[in-house]
Amino acid sequence: MFVIRQAMPDDVPTLLKLARMVHFINLPADKDIITSKVSRSRRSFAGDVSDDRQRQFMFVLEDSETGGVIGTSSLICRIGWEGWPQIFLQVRRREHFSRDLNTGAVHMTIQVMTDETGPSELGGLILAPGYRGHREKLGSLLSLVRFHFLGLHRAMFQDRILAELMGPLTPDSQTLFWEFFGRRFINLSYTEADAFCQHSKEFMTSLLPKEEIYASTLPPEARNLIGKVGEETRPARSMLEKQGFAYHDRCDPFDGGPYLEAAVDSIPLVAATSQATLVAGDERLDRVGFVSCAANRGLGFRATRGAYALDGKHIRLAKATADSIGAVIGDVVGVTVLEPSA
């Protein structure tokens, strides 16, 4: 069985290994940054972080047979505010027409913009390579559990939520978009600039041009990356679009990857989430979905995908499912119904 739980300090070495496998803005391969994120996550789960600018939740996927952590994902309550803006590239299309030549062209432009309104964000998801393509659809499990948590704790999050999708990277985890755009103004490698952005964004707003730039001035191999995702990220994009996320011509200034956005209350899985009290009995478990428990027994938040039966405000689970999330009779259990293909 596979269980999703909140990240703990002992997970840091494994999370560092996972971060080194795949480059993600939300989880740089830096031990100190990961340790800080896990600490902040623990305090957030415990309800000890009152400032939504500092509140974030980090989940890990555990193989209960081996006890090993094989993946991670996260939720960030707010990513932009006054003095700490979200920085993005606004993509536009400009039409030009010559009457004398009776011909015209449509040009793509990009412009560095900032947003201090602070949406929530789906953090980077990483699944160990050996578990990709698993029949249990573990990547989907790690991704969708965030909507389950959103539904259980709606008041802690903003009305809008963002997902930053990675643009195509080179085999050495670099990107041609940064090399031909960002690095012309900021003399740092992609990895260096990304890591520094964890501490300060001032260098980006100060050094990147504020004017609208015609993408045709970039080499084709860089221009063609704008708004695109890598091959491994396409399933994630498809999954998010099924949950109502859409691309609104905003991209990442580092790799050109698209930002997808949704209204939290319009996400089907958020709306399909509720709570019920666990009662005895495991007969006729006719539904499948996420179930979770956050009872204060030292286990913290734990969730899994399993069969259940719901009768009003009462839920029944198989004993193995209840044990995996640390739930006992009388506990309040979170539940999200899933479609068969989810």
C-alpha cells in the first residue's frame, strides 16, 4: 500500500536525492532550503503558522511495504505580496499589416511583469524514476491529494491557485530559454539564478528589461520553448486541465514554461471533498477515493486512496485502509470521491 503523509525531518536526505533527480523551482537540490521547507511545513500542519505568506504544506509518498519515501508534492498558501512579487512573462500577439505590400504578420512578444495579489500555488511534484508508470498511478496520487487537502482546509488558501509547469530542459538540467533570454541580462547560470531566487527576487526586477520584447529576436530554439512543457510534464498538464486549470499567456521567466491557473472553488475535486466520522463495518465498500486522517496521535496528516462507503456523515473503511491513515472508530476522516480513471 502507498500512503501520503506530511514530510518529517528524517525525510530530508531522501528529499534531497529526489530534488537532484529532477529540477524544480519549488524544491531546489539544496539541503538547507529543503530543511527549512520541511520545518515550515511541520509548523503549518500543526497550525503554528498564522501568516499565510509563510504557510506551506509538504507531502511525501511512502511505500508502506518498504517504509521508503518515493515522491513528494506541496501546497503553498500564497506566493506573492507587496515587496515580494510573483514575476512572470506576459505573452502577447501583435498584428502588423502593410497596405502597400498587402501583407502582414503576427508577432509574439514577451514582457516581464509582476503580480503582488498572491495566489496559492501547487508546488513541484517529484516521483522516483523506478515508480513512474506504476499501475497504482502514483504520480496522480501525489498530485490529486493536494486538491483533497485544499477541500478540507479551503479557508487557508486564496481564491486563485497557480501551477508552474516546467519547460523543456536539456539533459544537464539547463534551458536554452534562459541561456538566450535571462542570461543576456543576468550573468548567472539557470541553476544559480533559480537558487538565488529562493532568497531574493530583487535582482530579477532590477536587471531584466521591463519593455516588451519581440520573441522573433530570440533564436528559434529558444523562442519555440515559450509556453511549452517537457515530455514528462505533459501528463501533469493534462491532469490539471481536467481540473479546470487554464493557460492565460503567462510563462516562467527562467525556462519559458506555462503558468496554469484555476479558481479554487471551481476545481471538481475540491468541491467533491467532505468529512465524515469513521464507524465500524467494512461491508459493501462501493466507492473509491482519497481518505485521510489528521488525528493528534503523533502521526500527523496521512492519506491514501482506497474503497469506502459513505452514509450521510458516517464513513466505513477496510481495516487496512483505516490503519494506514491512523484512523480509529470515532475519528473524523476526510474523503474525496474519485472518478474511476483518476
